[in-house]
Amino acid sequence: MKIISLSQVDKNEVHMDGASGAWKQLPLGSEDGTPVYSYRVFTVEPGGHTPYHQHPYEHMNYVIEGQGALVNEKGEETPLKADDFALVNPSEKHQYRNKGDKPFKMICGVPKEFE
């Protein structure tokens, strides 16, 4: 069993091509013995975004705070706000953008092999 406050988890800048103002935390992952999924927390600063990318596994997201958008394969934006859930299926091209003037923060569940 593990209980940890997000404030105790290291916050690392995302250094992928196309990322801007995005930060990642890993409060629960494979090092904790998670059997299937890892929980990551991404914070995107105002005007920032994650890379526009795709991969062979799903994302399951929950927006904690802020206002953002999920960009799909066609470049279309779907608004996201606190308390929204989002699913990105395997191999779907996607990007998260902060559309507000405060940080956009979300939990991202992925298979533990891809944390």
C-alpha cells in the first residue's frame, strides 16, 4: 500500500519534440509495484502544450484543474475542463493544450510499461 501527496512527487519538464510548458509527475508507477497501470500527472502552463504524437497504448485522463483542449488526428480541438474524463485510444494522434490563464492539470493513466 502507498499513500503520497502530489506535492511530494518530483516535477520534471517534458523534453519531447513539440512540447512546451509541460511538466510530468509520477505518483504511482511500476517502482511502487503497480500490477497494470501507472498514474502520471501532467501540468501544462498557460499557452503550453504536450507534443502532437501517437503511441500504441491508451491514455485514460481526468482533468483536475484548469481549461484545456484535446486535439485529435484531424487537428480539431475538443474543450476540457476540471472534472472531465477523456480517453485516447491506441495509435490515435493527439495533443493537450492549455486554453486558460492558469495551469491545466490532469491525471493520465497508462499501462505501467509506458510510464
